[in-house]
Amino acid sequence: MKVIIAAAGTGGHVNPAIAIANKIKEELPHSRIVFFGTERGIENDLVSKAGYEIKHIEAYGLKKEISISNIKNIIKTINSTKIVKKFIDKFKPDLVIGTGGYICGPVFAAANSKNIPTILHESNAFPGKAVKMFAKKADKVLVGFEEAKNMLPKGSNVVLTGNPTNVKKIEIAEQRKNEIFKELGFSKDLPIVLITGGSQGAQKINEAVSDIIINKLNKDYQILWSTGIKQYDIIKNNLEQYKLNINNLKNAKAVPYIYNMEEILNIMDLEVCRSGAMTITELSNVGKPAIFVPLPSTGANKQEDNARVLEKLGAAKVILNSDLNSNILNISIYELISKPYKLAEMAHKSTKIQVKNAEEKIFKEIKKLFE
């Protein structure tokens, strides 16, 4: 089987694409899979680490205003469609898969023009523009949340599969737990609060966490802080102004990115994070509570819609980005970690939105088209 996968921009688009690719390779080991991405996204790191080939094109979203830069971006995106068409003629794929984002535009336009079967996967509760645009033309639209089904154009072939992810609930051996705690410099006597802002980092969250650490508010809990690759050095320099070494913080460990997320999610007690679909899926799979700070700039309140799904279940607390500061965050964390029974209750409720065996369900739909 030959497959093209369009995935770019954020971990929320790229990680599910890699999980789908891994499942295809598991079931059909001789398959050849080629990713299309941009030169500016995290796909260049994640796809390469996963061992897949990646081709680069330029892709941009369409903006309503007329400007020189917008016109240039449209031309670049159209040219990218031509590049993909040429690759399709040479590669002759059996299937094209897209996981959302601007990259789907030129790739799916090329695939549709060549009559190549296509599958879209939408991981969010509220579908993005690219998925809505190509939903009716796609052979299948696979969704991660039940809520997404009613928000897609009528006539779309929609199937609820859940979101594919490599993060599952696992039992970690005591020896490995001790190794992780030692690597982080953490004690087993204090709760661990994982704080992330997605692959790009979240400035507002990072500012609040910086203030918590600078003012030594985290005396009763330990922070594992994934700052985001682009913001790590900024935070490092900011902490140095307060004579704090980012590599030697009290009750805290700051890293640019967490590569062993499955292990970390299985040992931590609470996560403070954005509410991207993959983050919610991972928390639901593992069964962990969260404090969500939805990204405010995503179209149609997409992340807030995701977060409210778990909030309604009683599995999460939501703090809007505009309301966030170190005091509110610290109080919210303490209110939860000081009540272990409350955390356990929230953790159990988070599993209720879990769609099990997502990879198997997705591969079943892929197999139908391939056959």
C-alpha cells in the first residue's frame, strides 16, 4: 500500500497522523508512507523521529482581506498543488490521508483532481476549516468526538472512530518510576503537576508558571513544565533575571518538550494545559484530571469547545486565557491536589469520553477503501 499523509503545523495535527501511519505499518509492513508538511512546522522533528519520509511544500490559509502578502500566499499554495500532482503521478498512491490544517488544501486538491481515494481525520470537537472544505469530497471523514458529526456539511460520509494516539494507560514498573523521579529530581512525597502549552508552548501559561516559581508558591507540589521549544530560551533568560537557574529550580523541572509523554502522564497527578483534541484524548485514555486553559485564537472557540466536553463531565476545570494569572492558577492547583479523593473522582470521569481502539477503527475504514 502506498499512502500520502498531509500533516503540518502543530503536534495536534502531526501526532495523530504518525499514529495512523504506525498502525498502517503494523498491519501492512511493506507499505510505503510519505508525509507532506512545511519547512516551518514541528512535523520536521516528529515525522523524522518516527522514521518517515517527509516532502515539503508551502501552504497557507485563505484570508478575507486583500493584501500583497495574501495574494503571494495564494499563489504559493496553488503552486504547491502542482508539486503534489507531479508527485502523485510518480508515486501513484493508493490513498491520501489528511489530519487537518492548511497543508490539506494543496494535497487534497491534487488528490481530488487525480481521483485518488481520500480520508480526513478531524480530532477536535469542532471541525476546522480545511476539514469542512474537503469533507463532502472526501471518501471518509473520521472524527474523534461525537460532537463533531453534526458540525460537518450534509452529505459527508462521517464515521466516529476516536482519536489515534500512542499514549495509553500503562503500568510502569517501580524501578522505572524511580528512574523517572531521579531524572526529574523529584520527591515521591509531593504531587506532580504536569504543565504544558502544546508543541509551540503557551505564553500566558508560561508567564503564570514563571511567577509561581519566582515567588516560590509551589511548596506543596512539584511542577514538570514543558515550555515549548520556541519559548524555552526566553523563559531561561527571564528566570536568570531573578537569579534562578532553569536547570536547578525548587520543586520544578523545565524542559522544551516531553518525548516520553506516555510515561509522564501515567505517573503525574494533574495536568495544566491547553485543550487541543489530542491532549484531551491522551488524558481520557490514561484517566487523569486537568485544568484547561483553552487557546483563545483558534477559530470558533475550538479548544474551548473541547475543554467544555470534559468540564461538563466533572473531569476538568476550565480557566479562560484572559482570566489566567499566577494567583488563580496556584489556587486552582492547590484546591485540587489538596483533595486526593477529588482528583481520583475527576480522573475516573475523564475516561467516559474515551473511544477505545481508535487505531483499529481507523485502519478498518482505510482497509475498506484500499480493498
